[in-house]
Amino acid sequence: MPAVVLVGAQWGDEGKGKATDLLGSRVHYVVKFNGGNNAGHTVVIEQPDGSREKYALHLLPSGILTPTCTPVIGNGVVVDLEVLFREIDGLNARGVDTSKLVVSANAHIITPYNRTLDKVTERFLGARKIGTTGRGIGPTYADKMSRTGIRVQDLFDRHILEQKVEAALRFKNQVLAKIYNRRAIGAAEVVEELLGYAERLRPMVRDTSLVLQEALDRGETVLLEAGQATLLDVDFGTYPFVTSSNATAGGACTGSGIPPTRVQRVIAILKAYTTRVGEGPFPTELFDDNGEFLRKVGTEYGTTTGRPRRCGWMDTVIGRYATRINGVTDFVITKLDVLTGLDTVPVCVAYEVDGVRFDEMPVNQSDFHHAKPIYEDLPGWWEDISGCRTFAELPANAQAYVLRVEELIGARVSAIGVGPSREAIIVRHDLLGEGA
């Protein structure tokens, strides 16, 4: 089987965890290939007694909840070791087996000084802030690109680790003290903190590129799971209000060590409306009762930060952009049930900027910032759809909504989420099957 890439098509929080969980029992490896603990996946699993168990994952791949597959943290991820082991311990306490977890030796580590720099820099920017989570993600990727980063493998050579930390702090302490009026950070305390995780981490560390390519050679299926989403990609997102890594399908290759010739399917997740956390332009954002309705019914609060998400109607211009950038073969629409109870459901089909119509994303960020949505109003529905398990069971207007969105985004909708539980999904086309 080839590798399969799973990405978000909007600004994140589309429900990638649910989609990964849907596929988890049919794949052998689930790989997180970018990002860190600045984004979360929420997975709800129905228990035999009818109760529901909710899992909020931040750094670990969603496949950690599926006993039959191996979860992998790829080289493109930045790892906060404290968060990693706290999350592992939390899952172990709930009876989840985390013993299969594999971590790339080339993944970069979020250091204490990068967390500090992230927070003070964001405060310093004031009104020009980007809206980061303050978890050190951006500064860690900056260190990676400037070749001053700390990698997982460095924890197993104390001398190298000391050299790298001391070299990094020579500059960073100057910035902290002279620009931000903060105390200098001691290299020794950073080294000791990081070394404290080394022996527990050691059994998990592998050459994950080799592990994954050998799995593909054996005919096993590898699912590559993006953190964040297309419009948060550092190259193709709404820059500078983006994350610090490549959250698109191209990032799956560089973040995992799997060549593009092994990838044959790209599944994108699209929420039935649109949300965003943090700063930046958002053409369909709602500031009225409809926005509050979507936030309340959709429980739109960040899995990692708890921040209320900005809410708006479905934007198919963004959907078409995601299709093009990622080479999407299949979409999964999530949270269709949230739209139940609306007389009319608007869908953004294009933008208007200074009297000019844009059917595609404006290349100029300023134009996108000033874009006004052009809506097409679709009839709503009032029936409860959470129990629907086939497309035919959906109300006619809900079916029409999905089909119109499918037409506008330029790729087929293969699955539809109709509720928060693991089972609340309609599969129109097999995501992993022949011709899917």
C-alpha cells in the first residue's frame, strides 16, 4: 500500500483526529510530520457500555489510540519533552498502551529558553502580535533553520548537548537581557533538565525514515497526519499569521523522510463551516448571533489553549485553494450536524475586493485582508442527523449542501461527520479502498 497524507483544509481544528481515528484500525503506522504541542486533536470513543471517552491529544499522533498501529513522531516535529511524557503518562493512567511510540532521532527539541523567548516576543509585539500559543514552537523552528537547534539524538551525547546549549544561549541571553530586560538563563540548568528525559526517551528513538520506508516495502499502509492546516502553512498560509512549519501535503515528505513517489492519496479535512484561532484575516467571520450559534453548538474552543475560536460560514474559495496546493483526492467534511436548525446556510463562493471579483485566493495578502465574501444561500434543515450512517439517510437539504460544496471545492467528499462520537460518520467512498 502507498502512503496516505491527511491534512487540514482551513485554519486547523477541522477534526483531523476524528478522520485519523476512522482510518487508524486499517493502517499500520500513523505519523505526525510537523508542528508541536501548539495544536490538538480531540477524539471521542464510544465505550461498550454506551458511555463516551474523550481524548485530547496535543503532541502525540492520533494513532496512539489504536492498538493495532504504530504511532510515529517524525523528524519534522518539534518536541517538548515535558509535554510528551505528561501526555504519555495521562494516557497510560487511562489504560491506553503507548509502548509502540517511535520518535525520530532528527526531531528538534523545544528548550526552556525557546518557550521563554516565544512568550516575551509576543508580548513585545503588542498590537502586531501573531497570536502564537507561546509554547516555543516558532523559536525552535527558527533555531532549526539557523542550524543552532537541539535534536533528539543530541540528548545521548552530553558533550555535544552542552556545546550546543552554550552556543545558543550566548546570543539568546543577550536578547533576553538587553532587549526584553529578562534574566539570563543558565546553560547548565537547561542541560540537566533535558538530560533528565534521555533514558526514558532512548528506547523510543529510531531512524524513522528507514522504519517507514521498510514498512511501505512490506506492503503496509502509512498515514501521514498534519498538525495545523493549509492556511497556517508557513509558505502557503495567510502569512505572517501562520505556524512555523509546512502543514500541507508537501510537508509530509520532508517531515517524515518518505519520498513523494510513495504518496498516492491526499485526504483533506474540511469543517462544514469555518473557524480560526489567533490573529489574521478571515473573510467569512461572523460577529453576530450566527457566529455565536456556531461557537456554542460546535463547542468551538481550542483543544490545547481553550481559546474561543472565531467562527464563520463555509468558504469554498479556501477549499479550492486547499485542493490545488495539496493535490487533494478526497475530502472529509466534519461537523455537518452543527448546521442543523438553520433556515438558510450561506456558502462563500467568491470574494469581492474593491469592486473586483476573485474566484480564487488573491495572491496579494492585502487583498485577502480586505476581501468581502460573496455568498450563495442554501436551504437549511431541522432534522437531527446525528444518527445517519448513509448519505441517503440525510435530509434532502443536507445532501444538497454537501453536493454543492463538493462541486465548488473541486474534489469529491468521501466522508461526512455528523456527530462527535467515533461512529458518527457517513462514508460515501472508501478512503483506502481501490479507486478511492
